[in-house]
Amino acid sequence: MKSKKLPPAIFKRSRRLKRPPSVERDGIRSLLNRLQLIVPEAPKDRQLPQVQVIQHVINYICHLQDQVVQHPRFSKMKIPKEIAEALANQVQQERDPARTQTSEEPQPDTRPPS
């Protein structure tokens, strides 16, 4: 039986998949490992997939943001009112995801004139 020759594009792709990890990927992996060590909720005994490390980091940042908003000195801080309201709304939405966000601007009347 004659062996089938792979088209050049497929051959190149399969070679590309077998190449060793690049320096850039190694750098990203080492940074993710450092993040995993910094974030308290992430397990330290095993290496997590990149997506899970990033999710732990996001959860930790949200937790820290919540702590800042709840702090008694937060209301005394001199930050723009819009930013304070946006942070408070974001924390409220995270606590109650079923709550729908309402717009303060009136919606245009789309009914045809009578």
C-alpha cells in the first residue's frame, strides 16, 4: 500500500505543534506561577491551568475591591462621586446578580404618533 503524502500546509502545522515551548511562553508561565503563589485562595501544592490561575486572580481583585468599598474611610475619601457610585454599584451587582441594571436616562418613545 502506498503511503499518502500530506499536503505541505498540514505538514507545516503538525511540525509547528511539536516545537518546544518558546521563551515567551515560559515567561508567561513563570509569571502565572508567581501570581498563584501571591493569591491566598489559589492552591500552592500543585500547578493550576492558566485559566484557573487568572480566575483566582480576578476573584481576589474583586474581593480586595469589595473590602475597599466597605471600609469606613471610603466614604471620607476624596474621589469623584461617579467613581464611588460605580464601585458601589459593581459590588452590589456582584452580591445580587439577579438584579437588573436600570438606566437613569429615559428611554426614547418608540410608539408611532397617534
